Amino acid sequence: MPDHPFFSFDLLATRGHARAGVVHTPHGDIPTPAFMPVGTQATVKTMTPRDLREVGATVILANTYHLYLRPGAETVAKMGGLHRFMSWDGPILTDSGGFQVFSLKGLRQVDDAGVTFRSHLDGSIHRFTPETVIAVQEQLGADVIMALDECPDPHDYAYNAEALTRTHRWAERCRQAHRRPDQALFGIVQGGVFPDLRAQSAAFLTGLDFPGYGIGGLSVGESKAEMHAVLDLLDPLLPADRPRYLMGVGTPEDLIACVARGVDLFDSVLPTRIARHRAALTRRGRINLRNAQYADQPGPIEPGCACYTCRTFSLAYLHHLVKADEILGLHLLTLHNLHLMLSLAREIRQAILSPSRNDVFTQYNSRGDPS
Ligand SMILES: [Zn+2]
């Protein structure tokens, strides 16, 4: 594995277990805690890079599995890499593709050397090994790339123990295979809800000295209390001077609760996915714009929200757009939902850097910690 002359993490402040910092990458800085919008197919659905900048995105995620199948990593490389291909010049993180492959129930077969799977697009047969997922991610060219891991049912001890051995061996092989010095490779801690396996995983992976660590296998069916217990356990076991990325989480509540447990980076399809279900995130919970009660509401989705949607359009107009199945409705809801997650992350960061009496953490703690 190369040194990472282009990648570093500065921890600027802590508040309890919460951390504020900056991740430096070849395509710019990521102030943390940060929420990463998900651009599965090299596009954050309905959002141009200009829109993403406007809502305050500092880093986005793209999915290796999808881009490997279509348009293919060679095509992306030929077009100058993912940043140029999708015209996003900020930091990008790619996952290893493992999570998607392991979600293909009945379409994949795992062995110690890798995983063979059928494409969900045309049924063709493919194989991911630690070496191939690194090669594909090197062709895509993201700033942060992830090791291949296996993500079992979080409550199945025997399967987690067996898969963990593979995940660790794969992490070593990914580290060996990784060549590009302008990319940082993160290892991924697994082990389900089991403290002994999680501790074992943290010890093994930190021994390999990755520039950052993913926390995988959460938000996949366990309870919030179980997720929080894993994060509490890992907080002192992961090095303080490396970023921690909680994969596939979460909701606005998760952001606050998990930053409070030492997490720096998040990604989730939630804000973009629920927009396609005609729903908006608000500070008082989710609302569905199809609901007839919005038909004659002159106000915005969220009073005081600074996003373009809330500055410009009434609930009544958004209700009309979603009832009429207009594309603009999906775009405006996505824009608001991402803005909410990104501004919440900024607010959390501010509350770590300069705590005040009525900030997000104080409000959160006064409501009672769900754990
Ligand atoms: Zn808004």
C-alpha cells in the first residue's frame, strides 16, 4: 500500500465523544462530521453537480458494483476518471461493491478467495476478489476507496465469525493490491452485534494501519440500541487520528446520535430515496406531499429552511407537482432533503467547535438519548 501524501485527517475539537475535523483529499477538504449524498450510478438522482454545491455537499459517494456493470470501469477511466466523467470536481468515495453483491440473494456464491455473482442487469456471471475491486476502484479514481468485505446478518454469530476471517484476509489483500498514491484505502470493521467479534475486527484492522476505517454491517436489521452499543464499543478501539465512516446510516436522528458516539462520515440513500416516494424530511419528522392537507398550504416545507425549494415554492405547489407526477417535484424534494441532512451536519459540527446552551446536542440530550 502506498503512503498517502495527498490524504490526511486533522482532528480539530471534541465534545464528549463527538469529533470535529477536516479530511484533506486531492479534490479538496471535507469538514467533518459530514454527510455524503449517494450517487449510485455516478449521479445523485435528479441533482446536477451545481445543485450539489448549492445544497452544501462537500463529498459524494458512488457505487462500484453499478459502475463496474455499467458503463464499465474502463469506460470511466477512458473518459478521465469518475470526477471528469460526472463533472464533479470535489471529493468522491467509492464503496467496494461488496455490499451490493452480498445483497443479491440467490445470485452470488462466496468462497475464501472472492465472490461470484450474477449481474442484476443481464444475468451475466462476474467475480469480485480483493484484487479486482481495488483495480476497478483505481480505474474509477475516487479519492477514498473501500476494502472488500462481507456483511452477514448482524445476529448470526457463526456466520459473522466465519465471514470476519474472510473480511480480514481480504482487507490484507486489498492493502497489498492498492497502488495509486492519490487514493486512500479504508478498511471495514465487521462483526455484527457481537462485542468480541467487533473488538477482534478493530484490533486486526488497526494493525494494518489504514488511513481511515469504515464501520460496516450496521443499519442492516439490528435495533438502534444494538447499533449504538457497537459504536460505543468501537470508539476507544479505533485510532483518534483517523476518520471513521459509518456506512449506510442514516436519518437526521442517527446523525446526531452517532456523531455523539465518535463517527465522522455518513452516507445514506434515505434523503434521495424518500424524495422519490414524495416525502420530505423536516425537523419535526417526515411528511408526505401527496397528503391532501397540503393542497392549499401557502408556506414552505420547513419554515426557516434556506434551501432553494423552501425559499421559492409553497407546499401547495409541491403537492400539485407530486400529484401530477411532474419530474420537477422529485428534484425539488431531493434538493430540500439533501439540504436538510447537509445543514444538520454543519450545525452538529458547529456545536462541537463552539458549544452553546441551545444547540443540537443539548436539544437531543434533553429529549433523552434513545440508547
Ligand atoms: Zn428546504
